[in-house]
Amino acid sequence: MRGHAKYLRASKVIFFLALAFQGLFGAQGARAAAQSQFSLSKPLKLKWKFETTETLNFAPAAAQNNVYLPLGGGRIISLRLDDGELNWKADLGGYVSAAPDADESGVFVATETPSLPGSPYLQATGALRALGRLSGVGLWMRTLPAPLRGSLVSNESMLFGGAADGRLYAIRKQTGEIVWVKQLNAPFGSAPVLHQKLLLVNDEEGQVLALEQSSGRIVWRYRTRKILRSSPSVNDAFVYLGSADGHVYALENATGRVRWRARTGGAVQAVQLAGRCLLTTSLDNFVYCLSPQRGNRLWKRQLAGRIVARPLATEQDVLLSPLAGDETVVLDLQDGKKTNSIPTGEDNNTGAAPVLAGNILLLTTRKGLEAYTDQTITAEPSAGYASNPRWAGGGLF
């Protein structure tokens, strides 16, 4: 009886700790906990697929059990995360210019409209829209002089994006009001990164800037020799950069001073912290595991082709999508050995990063969006709108 009472008391403690965790961290904490349990090395089963030939090299956004997939021709669709069924579609015109962002307040999409040839007037070619999460109805629209590039990111109240004309924006999510704008010399092409109170962003001249999220004040900046192709990766100590000059840089988080620099065999495509590794993909077709503290190489592995998409890492494994070949590859973070793969079809991988939304892995291919699970599936996977009689015999749009 005494042991049983201790067990009941321990169960109550765990229950209230779980409630406290949920209250402190909300849905984001719950999603992070679910993702940490996802195993890329288990046999991954196709849960559903949405067939279309109009995917882009932009990762979809996922929020509140829905996924938002940008398509060619300025279109975006909402699918149910559980089964891939279509919720709604929106035709925004022009074409999507950056990876979307979504949360419980809405879906945020950047588009570009080509300027009219021969017009003597300056034309605004960019736009940012907020769409209703459940309906796709427009909530607000903000016209911009030039289109946003890379990806959109957000905190609790503001949305951030860098434009093709060198402007960096902070925009209020509820209203579309511009909170601040910073004009810089070079255009932006990669996704900004949020860390604590800082906004970290690369421009296309090889410069990284750390700014205050609230005001846009530049805290520090650093320039590499060539373009920075992807977003920085950051922890509490360092900001990591991968440059087309073939080097990986570790900068002090607080000051931007260089702590170490490591060379790879080609222009660096992406850097990402994952377990004991600073994962580095290079245009020499290798993926490197570097020590985050010193930059020394722990292992490297050659893949079938160049890795353009940003890798997806869990606590034990990393998923990579080389453009050549017919599969995505899973490597063990401890030694770089191949532990799994997902057949995608010959030259079917894209530059869109894989996304882990709770316990669903989303892969954007040239033939649509595929959803995988590491759990046992008892029913046949669905095939998106193709299995829905509402769309039988015709295309989406």
C-alpha cells in the first residue's frame, strides 16, 4: 500500500508538471516534444500524398493541424495534416516570392507581380497578405516596393522578411502595419532567424546582421568573402554561417567576433546545429559534421548529388535530399552512416526543405507533397484531391 501511494503521488506530480509545461510553452512546446520523439531511422510509411506538378522550391508552413502549400501562379492551398484533404485554395495573382509562415492568427504569404514593361512610373511589385487560417479569406494586404525573398518568420506579434531591394521589414501580424523598416545596401535571399531578442539575417553580399527585433537597431554585423547562401544557425554561444567562399564561420552571439573558421571542399549551402554536430552541406556533394565548439571535422559523407534543400535533423538522425538520385537519405548523427531512405523517384527531389510537423514528415517533390509517419498505418494512404470525388476528372484550379 505504501508503494502504491508513492506511485499515485509521483503520477500526480508528473501530471501537474505536464500542465505547467503546456502553460509555459503552449502549442510550440507540445510540437517540439512530439518532434523530438519522431524517428527518421524507423521504417517511414506514406500516410498521404497530394499530387500536383506546380510545387515550388519553398517549404510549406504548418500550424494547427493544417499545412499550407505554395504553388505556381501565385496560388496557395490548405490541406488537413492528418489526411491531406483540401480545406481551401486561394489565388493571389503574380507568384509566391518567399516561403509562407503560419500560426493560430493566420497564414502569411509574400507575392510578386511583374512590373509593366515600358511604364515611366515606379511600380510596387511586392505584396504581403494575411489569410484566414480556416477559410483562406484575406484579412489584410500590405503593398511593398519590392518582393520579399527567402522565407517569412514571426514572433508572437511581428512578422519579419527581407526584400529584393535591400529593405528589411518588421510588420505587425494583426494589422499589417509596418513597425520598422531598415534600408540596407544588398538584397536578401535567405530566411531571417529569431533568437531571444535578436533578428539574424544574411544579405546577398556575404554580410550577416544581428538586429533588435523590437526596433531594428543593428547590434553587430560581419562580412564574409562571398555570398551567404542560407540562413545562419544559432545557439546561446555562437552564430554559425556557411559562405560560398567554402568556409564555415562561428561568431560570438553577443558581439559578432569570429571564434573559429573551418574550410570545406566547396561553396557551403547550409549549416545547421543537430546534436553533437554542426551539419554543413557543401556543393562538393558532401555533408560534414563539424564540432560546434572548435570546428574540427567529426565525420563527412558523400551523397549522390548536391544538397540544395536545408537538412532536417532530429536528436539522432538527419534527413537530406540530394537533387540527383531517386531518394532522400537518412544519416546517423553519431557516425554519418546511412540508416534509412525514402524513395522519391528519379530526380524528383526539390530545393524545398523537409518539414516535421508534430509526428508528420512533409516532403515537397516535383510531383506534389508527401506526408510520412514513423507509426504503423492500418489503412491505405490517401492520395489528396485525386481520391476526392469533388476534384475527380479535373485539376485543382
